[in-house]
Amino acid sequence: MSLLNILGEIPPDDERYFSAIMDFYLCGQKPREVEPAKERLLDWKSDSAAIWADFRICVGIDLDRVDLHWWEFMALFRALPETASIKQIMSLRAVDLSKIKDSETRNDYARRKRMVSLEPETLDEWM
């Protein structure tokens, strides 16, 4: 998504605006130096049903009926238990099949990964 889409114009000091947007998105935390995932682990739109259900089950919040600040939402999202369906889905997407030596286990994980895989992102999604 571009600053033009967010602000309706390109600001003269776009680096300052971009920095502020990233600060908000990262909930005021400094970006961590981590190796990027080989695959997308989360898609807010595709995974919305699982996220909504997990908030109902684990937190007792109906996301359709409350207004949460982004930072509050992200704090709750990060605190979801490992048993939450979205956490299980993300874990499965992160499995590196090349590290599974047993072919039967690898095939089982490959089948399960396909079931929860995300479509590749397109540039249109960011416009």
C-alpha cells in the first residue's frame, strides 16, 4: 500500500510519514532483526475467520462488535495461545519440509501445508 493510497496525496516529506506509519503498525516497538520467513505465514484477509473465531473462543471478544485500537488488537493477537487455530495454521505454514527426513511424515506435512497455504500476493492487493 502506498502513501498515496493511505493519505490521498504524496507528502513532501514521505520518509517521515512512512516512519510514522511503520511505528504505528509495529505498535511503537523497534523493528526486530529477524530472518524473513520463506513463505507468508499470515494473511489478514484470508485468515480473518480463524482470527475472529480465536478471539471469540480465547479472549471472549466478538471483533464485529467492539472497537479496539490497533495496538490493543495486536497485543491480544500475540497473546493468543499456541492452541489457537491461527497459531496452529501459521506454525504449519512455517514448517520446512526439507528438514523432515521421514518421507511419510514429510508427505503428511506437505498435504497439511497445502490445505492451509496462501495464494501468492499480487501487486493489485497493494494498490
